[in-house]
Amino acid sequence: MANTNPTIKCKQCRNTFEPDMKTKGAWPCPSCQAKNPNLKRHYRSVADVCVLGLIITVIAVAIDFSNTGLNLGIMLSALDGVLLLVTIVFVYKSKTPWSDSVAKTLIWTVFSLALLFTVVVPLILTGILNIPAIIVYALVFPYLFWLDSKANKCMAGGPSEVSANKES
């Protein structure tokens, strides 16, 4: 039976190992003891930000709907809520979200659309700068780029590379 446990490459020695998926802290490399980022925890943190966005979206849609009734803005916001929910489910259901192209694409889509609709569109249409949103995205996007970089560096190759590292 094939081994289905996820593997990553150590950021320091580049040896492949199976991280402890239940730990909350960094993943130590068994070869060199370097602390590798707990990618599962980081991706779940991004999903937690999506949960916060979903809560805010639901509240905003409910308030807007009670004030104005159904309109295009409310329908777009509801679709955004569905996209947030799908992203949350994909990230939490994925055993290895750092290598799940669908989860990663959904994360980038969610945050890019959020930037577009909370900063760019209001600036173009009304000339208003949404400073709180700019501050949030000034923190979120560097984190997403860092996380993507770490995920790409830690991705282990196929089974042949894993077995080659175990034999040496």
C-alpha cells in the first residue's frame, strides 16, 4: 500500500520528510532540526480571514437588503459570500493546501477581488480612498506572497524523490 502521508522539503538541508500534521508549531526537520513553517496552520489562518470576510459580507448583505431591497450590489456581494464559503471549504478539506492548486487559486481570487471591489472600484467611481481596506491589504498581500514562496520552496517531488532521500 502506498504511503499517502504528505511530505515537504526542509528549507535548510532540502531533505524530504513527513511533517507532524497535528502539531500547532513549526515542523522540525528530523535531519537538521531546522524549523520549517507549518504550512497547514498558515493556510488555515488564511481561511480564518476568509471566515471573517464571510461574516462581514453576510452582515453587510442583510443590512443593505433591508434598506434597499434586492439590487445588483447585493447580488454581487452574495456571490462574493459564496466564493468565500467555497474557498474556506476547499482550504479546510485539503490535506495539503500548500500543494492544492484549486485552494491556492481560490485564495488569490478571493483576495484579488476583495482588493478590486473595496479599493480600486470605489477609487475609480467616486474618488474615495478606502484607507482601512488599504491597510488590511498592505498586510494580507505580503503575507500571501510569503506563504506562496514558502509553499513553493517546501513542496516535495514525487515518490521517487522521497524514496531516494530515505535511502541516503
